[in-house]
Amino acid sequence: MSFPLSQLPDRNAKPRNNGLTMVMDKGLSIQDLKNFLSIASPHVDMVKLGFGTAVVTPNLREKLEVYRSYEMPIYFGGTLFEAFLIRNQFDDYINVCRDFGVSYMEVSDGSITIPHSEKCGYIEKLTKYGVVLSEVGSKDATHIMPPYRWIEYMKAELEAGSSYVIAEAREAGNVGIYRGTGEVREGLVQEILTQIPGERIIWEAPQKAQQLYFLQLLGCNANLGNIAPNEVIALEAMRIGLRGDTFMLYLEKTN
């Protein structure tokens, strides 16, 4: 070991089911992607090609091959799923995923309204083709769901076959589980955790203060999503107490 530091937390190793870091790729070039993965791949568990960027990404197949060379799971953003769905092209969405060799799929209803039983039906159907992640929460800041509804939806989607439920925040971290200021809706989060296992939730947390909140609440193996590629190393350092925000977190627990 190059740095024999004691009193570091027990960080789960890859491949892991808990302690996930999900990165949002909003348009990395192939060269940028190679540079990113060369340094950050040990700390990344899955990558989302944000919203509908896959459609307008040049050389998409080549880009996906770079991810595969690192055995990195990738999936298209939930907005793309919704774009197919609102056009009555669900089967086309399946065919596109199969054509590009994408076996992780996100089911969301952040931009369109889908009856929840119907959403669960899509989740169940997609489990035949790969790993399903489902997102709960709206991208509309005026649409505030009460905690019991978040819990009801998350339970139903996990039962329908989702491997993880994603708590909506958008890439800015200002809706869903957050207020418009980016502040965590702490009561909501803590009520969700009374009913839904934390290891089955990926908390979208693009802002450092949001990441810190979940690390303090759930420990170094919190599942965090919508992380910017250039923030992965910094987040991993924060996870294990090697950034000022968490420097004393584990020392206080072990001294």
C-alpha cells in the first residue's frame, strides 16, 4: 500500500452493489473519455449519457466501445426513454438499446405524466432485456410529492423489478429531493429511509454540499449519482475522509 493511513472507513470495493458512484456524461469527446477513464474508472460504477445526448453524439458506437473496454456499465438518460414513450415508440426504444448493446435502462417520468401502474409495467417488461433503474420524482419544481407518495412509488418500482430507484434532482440539484436553492429536503430523505433500504436508492447529488450530506447521513458507501466526470476523484477522497469536509468524520468515530 502506497499510503498506509490508519482509521480509513471500510469502502466497498468494485464490483459493488452499494457505495455506487454514477457519473453523468453530458458530451465527453472520445479523447476526453479516454483521459477520464484512465484516472477515474476504479471509482466509477456506472455512467449515464445524460438526458437525450446519445441522439446527437457523433461516433456514439465508438464511444460506447471505449466504455466497454473498461467494463463500464452505461445507460441512456431517462429523458430519452420518455422521448420514445411519448411518441408511442416503446418497442423502438428496446430495439435501439439492443442495437447499441446497452443493457442498463432507465425508466423515468420526470418530463411526462405516466400512470404509475403503467410505469411499473414498463419496468417489468424491460427487466427481460437487462438491468433497470427507475427514477422517482419530477423535473417540474412546482410538482411537490409528499413523502408517502415517494415511498409508495419506490416500493412499487422495486417490486416491479428495478435494481435501484433513483431520487430525482436534475443535473443542477435543485428539484425533487432538493429545494430550489439546492438545500436537501431532510425530512423527506429521512422519511424515505424509514421504508426503503438505503442501498437500493441512488441519490442524485451533483453539488458538493449534497454529497457531503449523504456521506454524513449514510456513511462512505452512500449511492450517489449525477456526479460530474471531473469531480469523481474529489468525491472519492471525500468519501474516505481525505477532504476537508469529511476530514474528522472517521477519526471522531475511532478515537
